[in-house]
Amino acid sequence: MAGAPIPSFIQGRSILIDDPRAAVFAGRDRMDETWDWQRAARDKRFKYIRNYRPELAYFRPLAFRDMFPIMRRLWADHRAGTLTPVQAQYFSAPRPVNELYDVIADPHEVNNLAESPAHAAALKRLSTAMDEWIERVGDLSQISEEEMIETMWPGRIQPRTEAPSFLATPQGITIHSETEGASLGYQVLPTEQPNHWLIYRDPIVLSPGQTLRAKAIRYGYAESDVAVLISSRSAD
């Protein structure tokens, strides 16, 4: 929509194009302290879910979610054995490996059609589409978290974001970091808010005697050292 270059890591497509994709895909992996492994594919009518760990129940203890009143009530009714059959299935295991729902006729996804001969074609179509998508995007879900962490933090050593550098331009001072994907923050001193950092967007014009401090951070990396630039330009 904006006409900006599309980074290579962006897998999505515009919803405004004339040739939309036939299916959309989703995943469910880690939710805070609770782990799962699901993939889903949906077209206009059907939603297919694949459970790679069917021995796990849908609902397991999850501190943040379970603080809400509705979840506290569901857990209490589960312990008391007073859930309806539909409610109870979310707390029970094993789950089916394959789930298929008609999201038009069954928007709450209650009636699993995966074993229905009448819906075998829809099951095969979305299952095949999911396999092709997993292959195309390079889904890393089969790699353990331990292995994934090792590729990101070799030797379990957190990488550090490169400290910013400054460049003087006719428009002002620009700030850069050699770490791809890093966010930049800055302060212009003196300031009445010494603990407050601004997000860098545009060139910064310094007055004589002002000091520019900048730091960088990439998600998952350690914060960079602070870079400092002191304006020595005279008032003349």
C-alpha cells in the first residue's frame, strides 16, 4: 500500500491485490510458560488444524490467561466435574491429530469433520496446502528450543548490539547502527529528563554546547554501549 520496498523476510501478501491467496496459515507454539505445537490452514469455508502433540490438552495452566475470571470459573468447574461436554473437551487429552471445521456453519469450531467422508476433499486440500506452506517458508517448529537458542546465541552468549555512529549532514546529525534491525534511542543534553530516551527518526540539529547521546538495541540482543557526540559549533 505504501509503495515501500518489501524486505526479504516478509512472507505476507497485500489483502488488496486482485489475486488473493487461496488459504491463510497460522501457528501455535509457545504461550508464555506453556508450550504447544499446532499449525492451521483456512480457506473461505473450512479451517484445518494439525496437532503435532495430540497428547497435550488445549487448556493447561497458563498464569496470565488464568487470572481472568472466566478462566478461573472454567478451571473451578473442571475440577468440580460440572463442565458441559463441549467445554470439557478443551481440558481433555488426547486431542485428534487432525481437526476440520466448517467455519460458516460452525463458527465456534465445535464439530470436528476430519473423519467425515463427505469432507475428505476439504481435509486433503488444506492438509496439502499446509505441507506446501511449511516447506516454502522453512517452518522451524521441528527444531527444539535448545537448538534454536544455540543458533541465535552461540555458546549461550547473548550478542551485543553495535554502538551507534553519527554522521553530520546538511539536515543535521544522523544516527546509525551496524546491527541490522536495531532500534535507536537518543538524548540531547542538558535535559530535564535524564532517564528519558527518544526514538530516533529524523536528523537532529544540535545547538552549540549540546551533547547528543545515542544507544541501540535489537530484540534478543544486549543493549549497546552509549555513543556520545558533543557539539562544538560556535554561536558565530
